[in-house]
Amino acid sequence: MAATVGSRRQRMTAAKVSRQQYEQPSKASEEHIRVLAYNLYERRRADGIAGDAASDWIEAERRLYSADPSETAAK
């Protein structure tokens, strides 16, 4: 019975760690978003397109979390 309890505890711990990783993005992913958002801002400003920091951030998140890796490059 001890093995069953240990297995259950391991599953619960693994689920908790996965949930924490999902709820709290890593510092590296925040840095990736920040860099891409800044690149989007620079490109948008150079092209004379209106926008703001929030929309750049949201677009960077969308591109980084999309299924298509080709979208991560600033267009």
C-alpha cells in the first residue's frame, strides 16, 4: 500500500508543478515576449503605423504561443 500512496503523491506533485508552470510563465518566456514586442514596436514605428505598447505585447504573446513557429519573426 505504501507504493500506491507514494505514486499518488508523485502524481499530485507533478500535477501541481505543471499547474504552477502554466499559471506563472518563466522569466525567459517573459523576456522573449519583451524582445519580440519591442521589435514589433520598432517595425511599426518605422512603417508609421499607429499602435501602442499593449497591442505590441499581445501580438508578441500571440506569435510566441501560436502553433506556427514562422509567426515569431517580426513582420
